[in-house]
Amino acid sequence: MPDPRQERIDRIAANGAFDVIVVGGGINGIGVFRDLALQGLRVLLVEMNDFCSGCSAAPSRMIHGGLRYLENGEIALVRESLVERDRLLQNAPHFVRPLPTTIPIDRFASGLANAALGFLGFTGRPRPRGALPIKLGLTLYDAIVGRNRTLPRHRFHGRAATRANWPALRRDVRFSATYHDAWISHPERLGLELIGDACAGNPKALALNYVRLAHVSGGLVLTDCTGTGGRQLPVSANVIVNATGAWIDQTAASLGAKLTERLVCGTKGSHLILDNPALAAALNGQMIYFEHSDGRVCIVFPYLGRVLAGSTDLRVNEAGRTACSVEEREYILGALRALFPAIAIAGDQIVYSYAGIRPLPVSNADFTGRISRGHSVRRLQGEVPQIGMVGGKWTTYRAFAEETVDMVLQDLGLPRRQGTQDLPIGGGAGYSDRLAGELVARHGLTALRAAHLVDLYGARAPAVAAFCADRDDRPLPGVTLTEGEIAWFIQREQALGLADVLQRRSPLAIRGELTLPLVTAAAGAMAREFGWSDARTADELSRFLSDLETYHGVRLPRPEGAYP
């Protein structure tokens, strides 16, 4: 089988001149890459780790307008977010779905003056929000959407209706309000599908993970970080787009830009995934959006058969790989216990945790919740001109990418050829609720297998089913994912390591489904595909299991002496 990665590297070696190089394979960089590819440019996307493996792998899994941004007076951001939310519901219906959201309320007018001060730039800790400011905020939220509404308007409930729908909520809840936003099932997969769409639509577009771009005296050099020799390739670009998120300041300097001020300040957000059927039932199919005692807004909602809860918002001085701390874990668990006092909520119910650094604009706000989640584009001067992407969030990635690409096109003196507003994404093109039934009828699959394929690949499920049927395919121990799908991840989606397969291209880790036999079988399937030696396979296993414990709180028991 030809090596798809080697083919990409060989193409760069043959011609390293690009119109644009996008540095950073998170959702914002991927959005720019897809948009630039649509303009017919020769564009290269480079990522030093795996695609969507940093902050883009650690979101709250919400696609939302940002109700609390109204309190900061960020009307334009809320409007943009709501428009982009509805576009994702339309363009990626296989991953993005409506999410009814309920706010429990225990007071009436509290927080009204504080909300008004937020509009005027107050950056301190907010007061607890009562029914009146929440009603005003939701009315404005609905009004911003206007006539192009795709989701229902908000509704208020009194004590009796609230108790009937959510009887496990704490007893002092007097009202509740329900509105609609959306959630995303597999955010990392959406990023991968955008890359696939870009490369399929423009053969001149190339994307590589596990490579590093550096500026040296002779120009730009791309280093392949996967080989033992670290092959280096000279490359050039008319413009660099710096989409490295929380790392933007360091990346800008390493690529030759001269910064006069910091662009980004980070805050750390951690989340927990719990296996707690009683809590899942108490949510009644909705997200609960609530205040903790310190004024921080928290969330909890059903997610892939588990419960997702979060999040924290802690200032950090330096970007880096991070994990949910013991203190953060107890903070989130404490918030849940206070909200649902009759439900047993314990640390041993956590099946997975994750954390990321939000790349927020530099701010002197006293309360981190007051820092803007907006985005901006900055020109950074250097030997090779850079365009820096500052801030942003998952919901608005497309609009942020469009703004960035418009600046790139302006600098290159080129017109925009195509917009991205209404373009379906990956398996969202041709998606329908009938797909699973058609897979059962046409491919002879079980209903469980068909549902799994549609959930993970949308309208591309038949292509994956056919790919797997051409192989000696076997399911991994205890799950529906198969060895054939691992081969698909490697050949079609640039998976290179166990974490790529088990944490980003599939939801096995975040669902808490990993076992030692499953991980070992996955490593064996990858070894056969890549031709790994026993030593290389053992090293991959050991590294993955260590990272899983260190960064996600998952410790799989290992037989004594099984791995180095």
C-alpha cells in the first residue's frame, strides 16, 4: 500500500513554495485551511502534534450563542455566535444537534444592577442572577435571532413545573427557564472532515500533522517529527497564518515576527465525564446551566451515554499541555452535589477528564468570566508576513476563518472565489435519519453496527462500511469499532498513534470504554498496518497508557512486567 504521508512529504520536497502556510491544526487553523483551499490557493497546513489535539480537543462540546456574553455587553459576538450555531446545525447535522438548556433560579431581581454594570465595562465578579435579569437576557437572546429562527423560543417555569420536570434539583429552586442551543458529539472528527473536504476539493492543498515549522537564517524549514532522522524540508510562503491559539506569542517569535506586546492570555478549563445513571436521568434530556457559589457558570448535560460536567476558568501564565487537577475535580463535583443534593456523586464515577488552555485576548479583567470570547485578526511584521488569529471559540470558527482569509486575500491582491456559509461539512452532505436503516438493508449490518457507523461518519458511513468489508475485519474487544476502521483512520485520516485513534478519531476514551485488552488489540491492528516491530508497539502502548493516566485520570491495570 502506498504511504499517504510519504506522498505528501515527497510533494513538499519536490515543490516547497506555497501561497500560504497555516500554522496550527486546531479548529481555527483548519477552518482557514479549508477556506483558502476553496479559493484555489496552494496552501499548507502544519500541526506539531495531531489535528485538534490541543484546546480544540477540550471544549465544553457546546455549540452556542453565549448567553452570558450578553452580561458583558458583547451583543455582536452573541449575534455572530447564534448565526454560526444555526449554520453548523444545517451544515453538520451528523455531529451538531439541538440541546434544550434549563437554568435553575432561586431568587427574583438579584444581579440586575450587576448585569447593567457589565454593559458599561465592569470586570468584577457578578452577583447571583435572579429571574428578572435572566428573563431580560433570554428575551434579548431570542430577539437577536430574529425571524430566521431554527430553534424554539425560551420558556419560563414556576416552582411546580420545575419540580415536576427536575425533581432532584435542590429544594430552594423557585423558577427555571428553558432555552435552546446545540451540542457537538465529535468535535475532533468535524475538524478532520474539514481537512478532508479541503484536500478533496483542491489537489494543491496539503495538510500534515506531527511536523514543526521554524524560521532559520536561510528561510522557513519544515521538520518531520515522526521519523528517527527528523527529515527537514525547505519551504516558503507569501503569507503565514498563525493559528496556534494559546501558543501564538511563542510561535510568532519563532517564525520571525517582532512583537511589541502579548497577544493572548490563557485560562484553563477542565471537564469531567461521569458514569452516573441517576444523574443522567435527573437531567431529563437537557443541559442544566447553573451558577456555582463563586459566580462561575457551570454546565452538566447527557453526553454519549455519560454525563459531561464543567468547567473551571483559571488564569495560566504559560501555554502547555495540562490536566484536570484534584482541586478542579472537587470544584466540579462540589457544584454538582450542591445542585443535586439527593444524588450520590463521587470521584469514582469519573471515567475520563480533560483540560485545555483557552486562547483569550489579553485582559486585565478581575473575574475571568468577564474576559471576552471574541476574536480578532492581527498583522504581525517579520521577514515573512504573519497574520495572527487572536481569541475565538469553537462555535465561531467558520466566521473567524472567513475574516482571516479575507485579510490574506487582500494582502495577496486576490478576489474571494467562494464562501463557506452554506457548505455541508464531510458526512453532513446527504445526511438523513434513514442512513442506518439503509446500511442494514444494503450491507447486511446489524442495527448496532449501522448506528455506530452513522454516528461517527454521517453520510460517509457507506464508504467506511465498504472499506471494512474488503478486509478481514474484526471488532475490537467489547466495542463496536473495528480493526477495519483503524485502517481507515490511518489511510484516510492521518492517524499515526494510539491517541489519534482512541481519543480523537473515535470516542472510545471519552466514553470511558477503554480496557487493556481493547487498547492492546488496537495497538496490534496499528502495528500490522504500519509494520511496527514488537519493541515499537510496546513503546506506543506504554506511552499511551502513561499519558492516559497523567492527562485524563484513567489508569488501566497492566500485568506486571507486560510493558517497558
